[in-house]
Amino acid sequence: MSDFQAPSDEQWRERLSPEAYQVLRQAGTERPWTGALLDEERHGVYSCGACGQELFSDEVKFDSGCGWPSFYQADPGAVRLIEDRSLGMVRTEVRCSKCDSHLGHLFDDAPQTPTGDRFCMNSVALDFTPKA
């Protein structure tokens, strides 16, 4: 059982930059092609930008051409998937399973990957730690 204590909204606002707060806590989206991690190619781990939970390995990152960092598989148990009916369409929202922060969306339009999935993530929702 996790000992994670969810911060209050005020504490999230203090911890996160305004852009990170808007994406992680209000389910916003950063503009395409602007994220710092879009072209990241080093070996390492991608974690939740809010709570630090590991989410994705560099081994599952790929260039989908969509303008956001893309991965074809999340670490086991790291994310929660939720039906999202906003914007007049049905999508699958991806949230951190530890702190419930919004990370991006999951699409099944990546036939070039082993899973066929594209986890389309916001750079601002992630932290990257390079392997030593």
C-alpha cells in the first residue's frame, strides 16, 4: 500500500510551475512541438512531473511525428486509463496511478510499434532522469 499523501490544491500550485499545474492538475495540453522532452534521445527513465513515479523507459519511446513525446508502453501499474469525452470526441486519458495527475492521452494508431499504442504525453508532465 502506498504511503503517498496527496497534496492540497494550494500545495500543488506551490510545487508546480503554472504550465505544469495547468497540464498535470487541470488536464491541459502543452502546444505541440514545444516540449523539452520531445527530442530527448538519451537512455533513462521518464517519471511523473508531479510525484516522481516512474512511468516509461527510454526503450519504449518513439518518434510518432505528433509533436509530443510518444511511448508505446507504460511501466506496469504506473498509469490509470480513463474515458475522456471532452472536445466532442471519445479518447483515453492517461493519469499517474500514484497522484492522479493528467499526463496525456493514449491512442491505438501506432502500427509501427509492438503494441500498436501511442501514449502521447506532455513534456511538462514528465521528468527525465538519464541513466548514469
